[in-house]
Amino acid sequence: MATTQRSLLELSLCNVGIVGTIPNWFWKWASNIQAIDLGCNKKSGDLSHVLLNNTIFIADSNRFMGQLPHLSSNVACFSMVNNSLSGQISYFLCQKMNGRSKLAILDLSNSAFSGELGHCLVHLQSLIHLNLGSNNLSGKIPEFIPKFIGYLVSLEALHLHSKQLSGGIPLSLRNCTTLGLIDFAENKLTGNIQSWIGERTHLMVIRLRSNEFFGDIPQQICLSSLIVLDLAYNRL
């Protein structure tokens, strides 16, 4: 029956106790389903050979391993939180797509990705929510908004708590005027806390705890509309 089903638009198999690997036929059969949720099971296997075309794909809290699947430009929400995925994060972020990416939500937190973010994030122009926290990322946080080009201006939430990121907060983030949450906690970031952070009316949550920031806390932050300000365990 599954191999002949053509009209299915949504498939939810969340928390139903499925174990083992997903057969290869499933990915071809499911390519036209708009939304798939396989979360909270015990699915395993390597998805590096899979091309996803679903608008929404969620496979949180499983046992998938190896590298991530390839995404078509149609994917708008991709979440594989809490798996055993690994490899260079830039390999996934820099994959070529056929057309402009519609990816708005990307959550790959709590896995084992490594390496530097690189500059390919600027090609994901539709991003609203990005969570790459609790991985093994390293290097500097890149400049997200190239001069003269308004990439990532719709970004609302940015989670990069990771333990290994270094350098300072990219000045280009001040161009993300809709940014409401910044979480750079538990890294090795350094430098001064920049005054523009307190000048963003949409910015409600900022977590910079357990880094190496120093200097004074800008007055603009003290007078801002922040709801959560976490600067603990720095050298301020």
C-alpha cells in the first residue's frame, strides 16, 4: 500500500517506537510528502545518500549517524536535533542547490559536527532560526551580512553555544534588525561587548556566559528592552 500511495501530504511517525534503519524505497516514495516528522524514535543509519525534497523534515532524537542528507531548495524547515551526526559542518552548509534556498529553520543542535562555519551561511537568505549549538564547532563566527548585500536580514534567532568558537561578535550582526535572540554561551569569544546590542529594539534574549569578554558593559544594554541578559563567567 505504501508504495502506491500518491496523495499523502503529511506523515507523522513521532514517538511510535520505530527502530532500525529506514529502507531506501522510503525516501523515493516520500519525496512528494510536504511534511515528515520521524522524531523521538530509535531510527538509525547513514543519510548521506538521501536527497530531501520535503517542505518540512523533522527527525529529532534518533540514532542517525554520519553526514547529513542533501537538501533541495524546496526544504523550508530541517531539524535533526540530538542525533549522532558528525562531519564538517561546512560540507553541509556549502552544498549546491538547484535554485534559491527556501530554508527558514535549521536546527542541528546536540550532535557532533565539527570545523568552522565558513561563509556559506550567507547563501541561505531565507533563514529565520539557526541553531547549531552543542556541537564541536571551532574558529571564528563569520561576518553574516556582506557589505552592500542584505543577506540574512530576516534572522530572528541565532544559537551557537558550542565551547570552541573564538574571536569576537561579528559587527555585521547589527544589520539583522529583526534578531530577537543571540546565544553564544560557553565558547572562547573575546573582546568588548558592543554597544549596538543595546540599541536593537527586537533583541530580547542574549546569552554570552562562559566566554572571555572583558571591559565595561555598555550603558545602552542597561537601558535596553532585553528580557534575558546573561553575561556570567566573563571578565567584565
